[in-house]
Amino acid sequence: MSIHASLTDSHCHLDKLDLTPFGGSLDRALEAARQNGVSRFVCISVDHSNLREVCELAEQYDDVWATSGIHPLTDAEAPFEPEIIEHQAQSTSKVVAIGECGLDYHYKPETRPVQLERFEAQLDIARRLGLPVVVHTRDAVDDTLALIRRYAGQGVRGVLHCFTESWEMARQALDLGWYISFSGIITFRNAADLRETVAKVPLGQMLVETDSPWLAPVPHRGQSNSPQWVREVADCVARLHDCALEDVAELTTRNACELFGLS
Ligand SMILES: [Zn+2]
Ligand SMILES: [Zn+2]
């Protein structure tokens, strides 16, 4: 792939990768991805225990950026400290978004009130700091759309990451100017409906990601995922849009740079 058409892994958990295939070295995992055409990595924080770690990691590499936020499935009993998220987001220019935050009623419907409160608090931080939001959403269509619509009206933009919901939900987020990001799930055999949605989402509003170490794409399914395999995700998008891999790389990287302000 040419230098103008490099890929961006818009959502990876670099602090959680299984580095065994890379001799225990994150340097080598990143190098393998670069060799595979990946030029930018957005490393996602999920709770108070790794907020600082992902920021430090981003400061070590020119091509890694970080987010600051708390995942919706984080222990609802654990303390939630929005001022720490906000402070961490301002601690380095390498923090490019708030998240991942959002709503997941698939695994923990009973924590809905806590999830809503935490999601809203993080949308508030994004609005105050003028940062985009990385949103995790599962089986929470109405609540997610209501909140992102309200905050979009106040200038907040973002991405629905690892998208697995309906085209109807995607369409409403796209209408708000938001982005949709797809992971290796789109390559899974049982994901025919999702592939129909991928085909409808315009490349001008799409990102690609690995969500590594989870969700390794076909033909690596079952292995621990790493950013090098974002190429398999982009390949699948190219097939569904009947275009070249280079086109998907160029557009999704342009989108990631635009949304997150990556250089
Ligand atoms: Zn997620
Ligand atoms: Zn994630």
C-alpha cells in the first residue's frame, strides 16, 4: 500500500494485547502493524486503572494517540470520578477523545441508571473540552440516540465504535454528522445482516478498528487480536463497497484524522 493510503486502527487496547507472538514486545507488535500498512493507532482507556497508562503509552510513540474515559461495563459499585477523566484528558495533547463511554444493556441492563449518569457526565466533559467521543453501544438504541442527539445539538461529535446495531440506528447517527466504526465482527460468518449495514454506510463517515485484543477477524478468529489485522477489516469493507483496499484506507484514515485531529 502507498504512503498516502495507510490504515488507522481507530480503536485498540494496546495495554491489554497478548504480546506472546511478538516476543513480549509492544514495539514489535506496532512494527508488525506498520509493516502491514497501519500508520496510526488510537489506544482506548476503559477505567480508572488504565487512564494514565494509555496516556503514557501514547507519549512514547509518535503514531499512537489515547483517549480518556470509563467503559459502561465498568463496575457500577466502583467510584466514578469525572474530574480525573477531565484532568487526564488535559494532561497531554496526545489525548484526542473522551471514551470509551456509552451504554451496554446487553450484559448489564440492571445498571442502566448508573450507565446513563456516567455517559452523560462524559459527554459533558467532551463538550467542555471540545473533544470528540468514542461511544460503546449495545442493546441501548433509544437511550444512546437520545443522548448523542442532545449533545450533537451542542456541537459534540463522535463515533459509534465496534458497531453491531441496525442500519436504522446507523442512519440516525450519520444524520447527526457522527461516524460509524467497524471491527473484525464484520468478517464473521454469522454477520450477514451487519455486512448489509456496512455496505450502506458511506466511506466518508466510516472508521475501521480492531478493538484488539478482542474480536480477531477471519481468518485469525480465535487468536488474540492485534492492530496489524485492521487490514482484514478494511479488506472486507473494500469487498462490500466494491472498491480498492487503498480507497478504504485513504478515506477511513482521512476520517480518523479529521475526527480526532491526528497528524
Ligand atoms: Zn467497546
Ligand atoms: Zn474497546
